[in-house]
Amino acid sequence: MDALDRPRATTTPWAETSLPQRAVLQYEVEQFLYAEAALLDARRYRDWLGLVADDIEYWMPIRRTVTTGDLDREFTKPGEVAFFDDDRAYLEMRVKKLEAGSAWSEDPPSRSRHFVSNVRILEVAGEEITLEACFHLYRTRLETDVDSWIGRRIDVLRRDGDSFRLSRRHLFLDHTVIQATNMSTIF
Amino acid sequence: MADGANIAETWDKASIESLFDPATGRLDRRVLSDEGLYRLELERIFARGWNFMCHESQLKDPGDYLVSYIGEDQVIVVRDEDGQINAMLNTCRHRGNALCRAEQGRAKSFVCSYHGWNYGLDGKLIGVPGRSTFYHNDLDRSQLGLAKARVESYLGFYFATLADEAPSLHDFLGTTGRTGLGMVCAHGEIEFVEGVQKNVIDCNWKIAVDNLFDWYHVPYSHASADAAGFFNISKIQHPKNQMVMLGEYGHAIGGPGIPQEMQDRIDPLSDAERAAMSSAAPEGSPRIRPQSATSLMGTAGVRSEGHPNIFPNLWITISGAQICLRLPRGPSRTELWWFTVVPKDAPARAKREMIRRMNHVFGPSGLLEQDDGENWSQSTRSARGVASRELGQHIQMGIGHDQVTVSDDGEHIIEGLISEHGQRWLYRAWTDWMVACDWAELEANHALPPTGVV
């Protein structure tokens, strides 16, 4: 994650591409992210899985309140405790669970809105595009539950014909203690 | 502790004792919602009892600290220069500000961000700005160290209490509590994995504790995790081979148990034979414990594949692979902390797979626990309705149908079908703790594990 934290130096091939090329790619990427968000908001989880690559790395580490001197330990590292630590098989399980008819934490279903903003393409390497974005997942449940999860994420999209497939999503929450009964949805 | 004294006028001994009837299993739902009872719990259960602070592997070096809780009292848990682990209230003796505002870290000393009072890792007040000028050298620093909790450990698990007169941790845990912690270490040395899953659920802490003994809810609450292929309920639940162990002060274990006939076949086996059997068993089966486990868990305890709870709020689950603290945050709010444990000597690749699996079980995004929280919050919510709460909680299952046997190691166990003996023991013990004015009274009057028909 460290290397992906910062925009790449201006000498990368991506930065050397022309403004129109970059604008087109930015448009394509954003449209993909919006379409993906719309599928999740519409509870079309099976269709969403269709946008996920076989080698997906879907990860949300745990964030801790630490002093400035300990900032290197703010997030847990890969292989440590995490809220999400999924490969494709685990994501399929999550979707199967939602489809089971007995996933009580989502029945009655939550109402969710996935916002994506501040999209910046960090790197284009062959078929793979690495981007950073801010997310806001807003969820309400039952009569009174209102949950909001906000953070930054690093996505890797891979070209797949006219569209993309998501091959990495690392989610860095702006929360430490999760102020919610559960996180029974997909970010 | 004037707060408790005031509340005790409303909630006297008789009125507390009327809340739970062990003979019928009826629990007054105000136990889950009443503010006065909650405030009394903070004093009479949390401040008085031994609270889990950390495992030794979380604080490896001098200066390593984390912030934990005794009830709602925030505590700094730190390893000092002598290697000793101290627990001290996280509140400056001057104006009460928190010394540590980070959850964890490494410190040489604790400096208050308000006026700069500076405390050592042992809690002693070292430095006070303006001591000779503004205070004219008449400040007695020896009286102004951080308030320390008593700390004792068992098998590397550190606990703290605010009650000087509490029995030793060893005696408090008793056979049942020690079996519970022994379960975590039964396969050898362990370490805690970096990171704690923390989230808040709008429920009373006791309904979460009640749930850990509850193997009745598993096929229903967690049906979707089974349908998704995450786990196989029929291989885990063993509804006819259940074992409940009841210990002093409210410790208990509930869940599947290895039948004695099967254990009799395991006992003569060497550790190598047991390991071979475990690797041949279907995926998801618990590993057969080595011979040394009996001395850690007792002759009956070694047969338990259930869930120990160290009273009041430390749950040990999945053969000790995950541990959960349920921290009270008001009558209708509980903070859950999930710790993950791995064998210290396991190969890195095996550890990674264990951690990945455990990252999916509990915690707010866990495939199992996602479905628990709402049951608990809605149960707590209904305890606030004046008519709903009159109905009482129904905790009757198994009453009068089971027999307690006492093992050679003095463990009180009940074997048979799924029951609610563990839950009734929880509320029985809760009553004992709540009516006792001090430790002497609690030691003299608490219920001993039952014998005969229960």
C-alpha cells in the first residue's frame, strides 16, 4: 500500500500521455465506478460479482488511534487482523449469504448509497489501472439505524473488453471503533 | 462509592433477588435496560471483579502500552522497565485529563497534555512543571501517582481489579475459569495477532454474554453462513452431545463436548497419533488436544469444545482461537473487542490461513457475527417498553431434566441435550454479585456450583 499511497512521479508513461487521452480514461474509469456503485445500491450483488476479477484482493485493515510517532502502525498490515480479508471465494460466500433468504442482518434489506469521489488515476501499467478514490457508504436499517462509513481506497482495475474488472480494492476507513452493529454489506 | 449507595436504596437486596428466578428461568427484562442496575453493575461487578487486560504477547517490550477498560474506567496497561505489566487509571491526578489518548503505542513516560505532569511507566509522578516555583515545593509527589489496579496473570493472560480485597486471580478463576484460559493454550504456546476488531452494538452487555452459551440459536441465526458454505452447522453444533460446566463466581462453559466413550479412545493415544487423527479428520473438525491438555483443562474440561466465559465479560471461542471482550457502555450499549490467537510456532503460511479464516468469523463484518447484533439490539430495545418488559425473558430450557456430575478434578458438568443451564448460571451469579456489598459478602454468600438434578 505504501507505494500506492503517493501519486507517481511525473516521468511515468501515464503522466506523459496527452490530456485528451487522460480525460477519456478518467471518464471511462469513473463511469465504471459509478455503474459498480449503482449495482451495489440496487442490491444486484450477483451482477456486481461479474465485475470482480478472479484474483481479487479485497481488504480492509483495522485503523487505530495512534500518536504521530506511531503512525506506521495506524493500520494493521496484510496478514494481520482485518475487517475484510477476502479473495474471490470469500466474496462469493458473502453474496451467497445475502442470497440465502436467511441473512437476517440484511432482511429486511438495508438501504445503501455508495458515493465515490476524488478519483485520481495513479498509474497505468499495461492493462491495469491503479486509482485512488474517496468513498462514502451511507446505510440506513429498520426504523432508526443510520450508518456512515467514509474512507480512502486504492482500486486496481483491469481492462476486460470494453469494460474493466476489479482486481484489487484496499479500503482505508476513517474510523477506528466501528460505530455500527455490523458491516453486512459490500463496500 | 456513593453512587452505588444511592442506587442500593432503590435496588435493595430483595428487589434485586426478585429479578431472576432460577427455579423457573424467568428474568425480569429491566435487568437489560435499567440505568440504576447498570450503574450498580459498574461498581459491584466490573470494579470488583478481575477484568481481562491483555495477553503478554501484546506488550513485548518495556514501554509498550495499550488502553483498556474496567467497566467504564479507562486503564493504561503498560510493560515497565522491569518487565512487569502495570494497569493504572488513565486519568491525571491534577485535573483528570487522559494521559493516553492513543489506543496503543510505546512510551518512555506518560505526559499529561494539559499541564505537563509526567508519570513513569510504574505510575509514579516524576515531573510537575513549576514544582519549586508555583507549588513552592510543597507538593507531595509520592501521594499523586496514577491510581493503580491490582494486576495478576495466568498463562500469560493479564487481569486487573480495582478491589484490593478481591481473592487472587487463581482463586477467582477457579477450575472453570482456568479451564477456559487453558483451552486457549491447550495446543502449546500462543500469541495474539496484531489488531483488534472493535465495534459497538446497541445492546445490553449481558445479552451478548447470554448468547455465547446459546447453541440453540446457531442453526437459525447463522443459517445463511451455512448456506453460503462458510461452515457446516451439523458438524459443529452436536445438539445431543453438549456439555455445560458451571463454576464459582459465574464462570461457565457451554457447548459441544466429546463424549466420555470417545475420550476413552483418545486417552491412550500418543501426541503423534492424535496429530495424525486430527489431520485425517474432515475440515473444520477441532484438533484433538495433546496429552498435556488435561493438566490445563481438567479431566472433564479437556472434553469441552464449547465456549468458556470468564465472568463477567471475556468469551473464549472456537477452541480458543478467538477471544471477545464485551465492554459495557451504558445499559443499552456494548463495545465488542475481538482478539485473534495463533499458535506461536505455526509456520507463517499456516498462520496466514488461520488468520484469514478468523477474520471472516466474528467482528462486524464476520459471516457469523453479522447476524447476531440485531437480535441483541432488538431484544434490548423491547426491554424498554413498559408492557414488553413485563413479559420477562424466558430461560427455561432443560430445567429439571439434567444431572450434574462432579469430575475427579472437582468440575461440575452437565451432559446431554442443548439446554440453558449456562445462561441461568450467568444470571444466578449476576444476582450474587449485585446483592453483595463487598467481597467478604460475595465470598460468603455466592452460589456454589450445583449438584444433583438441575
